[in-house]
Amino acid sequence: MKKQFILPLLFLSLLCQPQDLLAQAKTKASVAFSYQPDKSEDHYNPRIKQKAIPVGQDAFVLLNSDGARKYTVEKYNADLKRQWAAEIPLAEGETIESFTATQEAALVVTHRKNGQNQQLLGHYINLQNGQQEQPSLLLEAPAKGRRAGVAVSEDGSRVLAFRYHTDNSFQIQTISGTLYNGRLQKQQDVTYNLNDLRGIMTADIQLGNNGEQYLNLISDQMNRLSVRQYSPDSKEAKVMSVLVGGAFDGKKVYIRDTKFELMPNGKMYGAVLTADEASNGYYSLKAVKYDFENEDMVFAEEFQFTPDYVQKVNALDKSSDNTKLQDIYLTDLLLTPEKKLVVVAEKKYTAGGDNAPFFAKELHLFAYDEFMDSSWNSVLMKQQEAPAAEGFAGISYASYLSGNTLNLLTLEDLNGKYDLYLRQINTSNGSASAPKTVGLKVAKDSKPAYLRAYTAWLADKNIVTVVRSGKKDKGLQLKHVQVK
């Protein structure tokens, strides 16, 4: 058994490492950006987390709303010249379910209720000229059931529209759906029979570029983690399952949060936060690599949130008097060129009540090598607050992995400067640069000043984002900035 360890120097390196690794950014282009928030969006957990998607190093597409029942997909080049705009009018109660883009098209899936049914509609927009094809009905299901969903492969070549079949207590028994190609042409119907598992309350579905379907399931009263792989040419599933919860060291532990990611190397990775049932406090982090080709699960050593770890984290947050970890959620799983897995968890919460502010605080980072051995762990402290009307639209963080460098962009008030700050973390050893202002002089008042969902990297040093400057306020601006 390996000895669990914490690297205390990494706690400090993310706060005060003196090296000036980043200089201020140069604004290469800027245009006015018209924006009205969609009032139907969940401020705590928005369905569409990324609304600007690069399509190469010199162009991107974005999804925008007029605040009513019309969305627009727009394509821009690196000089922020709009190439085209395609309108997607929505019916009463219709919402955006998915937004993605390939080198050939932008794909938007909407969800609507039609009488006693719910429907998923696919919108295919030609990336070269913005021409739309007639919307495709991808799936129809009873409106009384769970909300239907959609999964899209990383390259956009596969789209799966699916629905849940549940028992009287809304536990999942079967999932059925239809697999499409990137042109939204039907490939096959699929059915996943899950009756051999008990108490499935949630299911995460991901698609491989070759059409493999992965079902990540939590069952047995939040104790068992199961992953099933289905191939397009086979109805038989490959199954990997492990009991994550249960009794450990005299404590009854259950699964509190999970995150899965199908990586470019074709392997599924997962991370699980467990909690102590008696105290409801965080107990440990568990990470796993699923190698279906070799029918093998590779487990990382469990990282326990010991009193020593909790004490060190809470000592860094001078604004809190907490004595335990609270409101921590898994937010990112990243795989580096060295095949190192980086797990990111963030503290984020609302203070409660209709008009209570939202907060996003420390990031917990854990790294594992290609054999899932622990490499390093650290904590990055930040203090972010937003009004209830904005939720997490402008706080939390935007991430970009470039080689072995993890870039993190945050809106913060540091040393009297309210601005976007960029940190760089060396994923090989966990060392990090001090936060460096981008220099956009973001406005600090009661109106929205930064829209994180529109932040995207066109290349290593080229970022597009939407901000509002406090100097000569011209309203929200779509900007292309280059980090020196």
C-alpha cells in the first residue's frame, strides 16, 4: 500500500510563485456584442456550458440568444468579421439541449413539448455558408417521462438521441434511442436493458468517434459504479463494475459526485467523490481508467480527505471559518500528452434564498501518471462572487490544456484590480505561475461584465471572450486577445 501524501509546497506555489511567466494581452480585434440572457437557463447548472467553439485556429462559431424565443448561430473569423448568421426560432417552452461544431457544420439540438410528447429536433448548419437544412426529428417520447437527452461524439460524427424507461419510483430500467451520423442521418436504433442493476437514478452517456456508446451508471443506493460499452455492430455490452461505496474503516461511505470523460486515446476515465453517510462530509477521491480493449480497470490509490488536508485547505481561505470541506464538485478531467490524468474539483455554491449571491472558490487538483499512480496534488485559491441574476455566468473558470500546460482563466478582484487573470500550471510537476492580469480592465458594477461561456482558445496564445470594460464603457464587447 502506497503512503498517501500531500505536497505542501504546491499549496503555496499556486498562490505566490514569483515568476512572471505571463505578460499582459494585446487586443487584436474587438466588436460590439449584443446579448440578452435566456431566462429559462439554470443559473446553477446551465445545460450549454460552452457557447463559443473554435473551428480551426482562425475561426469560431458561437450561440447567442435575444432573450426571448430566438437563438442565432454565428461564425466569425479571427479578425472578428462575421461570416454568416443562422437563426433558430424556438416554440413556446422549447429550449437548447446541445450545441457543438465540426469542420463541416454547426449542430444544435432543441428540446420541445408537443402535446403529450417531448421531442428532440436536430438543426444542421453548413459551416461554410450558414445554410440550414430542414430540422430533423431525432426522437419522440412521452412528456410524462424523464427528460430525453442527446450525446455527441468529440468530432461530431455521431449523435445519439435517447430516452429513459423508468419504474414507478423513476429509477432507470432501460434506455432506448437512435444513433445518427454527423449529417443527422439515421444509423440504427439502440436499446440498453439495465434490469440486472438495482436503483439506477442517474446515467451518463458518451459517444466515441467510431460510434461506441458508453453508459456510466450509479446504482445500488449510490454505492456501485458500472460502465458499459456498446459497439455499433453488436448488441452485447462489455461491462465493468466496482463497488465504490460501503463500509470502510468503520464508516459507511456513499458516492456523492462523479465525472466521466472519454479521452482522445479512446479510453474512458472516471472520478468519484465519496462522502461519509453519518456526517455527510467528504471522505475521499477515487479515480479509474477503463481499458475495454484489454478488459481492464486501472484504479488510482484512494485519496482521503484527512483532517490534515482539510485544515490546510481551510487555512488558506481567510474569509471562511469552516472546519470541513463543503460544496466541492468535480468539474474537469484532462489527459495530457504524457497520458497524465488531471482531476479538477471546485468549490461552488449559492448562499441560499432567491436573491442570494453565488460563489466560486478554491480548485482542488490531482494528477496521476499513465499507470494511475499519484503524481501530485495541489489547491488553487480564488475568491469569486456574483449576484443571483448572473449565477455562474461570469465566475468559476475557463480551462485550456496546451501540451503539458494547463491554462486557467478567472474573473477576480486581486490587489485592487478587477480583471481576467490567467494562471499556468505545469501538469508534469504541479508548479504554477502566479495569477497575471490580462489587462482588459473589466467593469465592476451591477451589470454583466464577463460571459465565461463565450471564452475559447483559438490557439495557445489567442483567446476570444466577451467582456465589458470599465474604461469608456461601450457595453459588452467580443474580443480577440493575444497573450504575449
